[in-house]
Amino acid sequence: MDIVFLAAAVIAALLLPRSRALLATVAAWAVCLAMVGWGPAHNSDVHTRQAGFWVPWLIVLLIGLGVVYGISVFKERRAARV
């Protein structure tokens, strides 16, 4: 699900303004989190009440938000050159 989330973050960053891309990224993170924690991608070894579940997902969220910011800065610099 991490790959799906990061792909959604990149697509949102490329196609949407920064504020909407950030919202779409958080929404995609929430959907992927729910699918792993409680939905169809659930594994019996996943325990949502432990930090071992939440900490990696928070790190993935920070990475996704960083990707969105990075792409939006790149798009702004590229638009300023033209």
C-alpha cells in the first residue's frame, strides 16, 4: 500500500495545486491506512493498537507530504524560468 500511496501523492502533486495536492495526499494516506489496518489488505499480524503500526505510517505520510512539496517547488521554479 505504500507504493499506491506514493504514486497517488506524485500524481496529485503533478496535476493539482499545492493545497489540493496536500489534501489529496492526506486522503490517500487515510484510505491506504484503513485498508491495511481494517480493510481488504488486513493481515492478522497487524495490530493497530501498537506504535509499531502507527509510526511507520506516520513516516510514510511525512515522506508523501515532502514529495508533494518538492514537486510543487520544482513546478514553480520551472514556471518562473519560462
